[in-house]
Amino acid sequence: MNGLAKTNEVTLRFPEQGKPVKREHLYELYSDVMGVLQKDHDWYIPRKRAYYLLSRVTLIGSTALLGFAAFLAFTDQNWAPSFLGLKFANPAQFALALAALAAFLLAANQVLMFTGTWVRYTEAAMKLNSQMLAAQFDWQLCRIGWEDKEGEASPDQQVKALTLLKTMVANSRAVMESETSKWSSELVKAVDQLKALTTSQTTATQSLITAAGKAAVAASPATLKVNFSGAPDRLKGREVVVTVGDHTEKRTGVDSSVVFPSVAPGTYKVGLVGTDEKNVEVRVDGIVQVEGGSTKDITLNVPKG
């Protein structure tokens, strides 16, 4: 038995060329081939268990988080929950954070192929186990008619045995090659999904930044400038009161504009109240919409006396 070949660190002991081949040599080669099949099968067992745990953790974890988030949506909103040192304004905000964490777990499961790999490994292990069982029956069929283990194998017996053993190894390797091919396809898909997820996340982040900037501007104070037209000279030298909502400005005459530098965004009633030199009340009103961070003008028309 000088002809040696290694498969997955299992040495195949082939019969030596040019010398009589005994049936025991074929038995030894069969034992080696079964060792190859067993090693191929055993490679998947611990790995499929690991991916099973990772798959269960991410799937069950995301489901539990989504369920808890849905529950929080119907609870009293007048309390501030905390989680892992993080404080939230209300349960709704906490529920949103839990939903985001659940989405992250699902994305990790998809991109890192936890469930997909567990399924592939389980399928491959089952196929290899079935092949090992079938190979034992095939070997028994192959050696029908063999008189004894020590006797010399005929050329026909050698051909049948070697053909069977070759098929056993080829079938085992076909399962592994198929699993590897599926892994390659899933990896390409996972990379594409990761790229798409990164792009969408970047877009979402940019949108949030833009929205936050707009919200900050919209909430910032504005400047309101009240101008006067018509007959403002009617109130020259007279005390007048200009109001914008709760803001009040007293001054003498309206020969120039009145500026309110810090007005919150909103809709306001703008008014002018005063008396002319004949003690006739002059009252002018207007409505203005003020946007945050802007400078707004409104003109009040002072009627002639």
C-alpha cells in the first residue's frame, strides 16, 4: 500500500500498482473514504450550531424588541424611561429607539448571513449524513460475491470498488462545492445589501441633519419691522403705542419704523394706538405671519384726519 493521497488530512491508501490487490486493501481504502465523508460532515456540525445561536438571538431579540416597542405605544406617556444609562423623554421615544435596535438586529442577521448560513450548513450536513448511510449499503452491494477479506480481488471487483469509492468522494465534494457556491452568491447579495443600507442610512442621516437645521431656523426668533404709510404726520409729536402680540413699544410720533428684534415665529396682530392733536383716537390694526430666523415687514396705513 504505497499509493497515498490526502483528502482533508485523511490519507487514502491506494493499492500499489503492479502488485496483486487483495480485498483487504479495498476494505482499507473504503475505511479511508468513509473517514473523508465523516470529516466533511463533521466540519459543518459545530459551525451550524454557532450560526443557529446567532440566528436565534437576532431573530428572537428583534421580535421581542418590536413587541415591547408596540406595548410602550399604548402605555401612559407621562413618564421618562431609561435603558442602559440612556434617558428618554417619554415611552414613545423609547419605543422608537427599541424599534431602531430591532431593525439593526435584523439587518445584522441579513448582512452577516446568520440565518442563511445556518440553513446552508444544516442542509449540507443532512445531505452528507444521508450519503454516508447510502454509501454503507452501496459497499455491501459491491462486495456481494467476495469469498473472503484476505483473498485476491479480481479486476472486475477492483473496478467496481474503486468506481464506487470515487463516486462516494465526488458526491461528498459536490455537496460542499454547492454549499460554497451558495455562500458566494449570498455574500455578493449581502455586500450589495450593505451598500444599499449604507447609502440609505447616509441619505436618512443627511435628511435628519437638514430637517434639524430647518427646525432650528424655524424655531429661532425673527425680526419684525413695522412701517407706517398714509398720514403718519397726523401723530407727529404725539405719544403712540405700537403692539405686536404681547410686545409693546411706546414712542412719540411714527415718522420712522418700529423694529421688534426678537419675535417668536407665529401669527400676530399688529396694532397702532394714539391720539392726534385734536384728541381724536387713531387706531390701525394688521395681521402678519412671522417665520423663524427671518426679517419681516408690515406696513400700517394711518388714515387722514
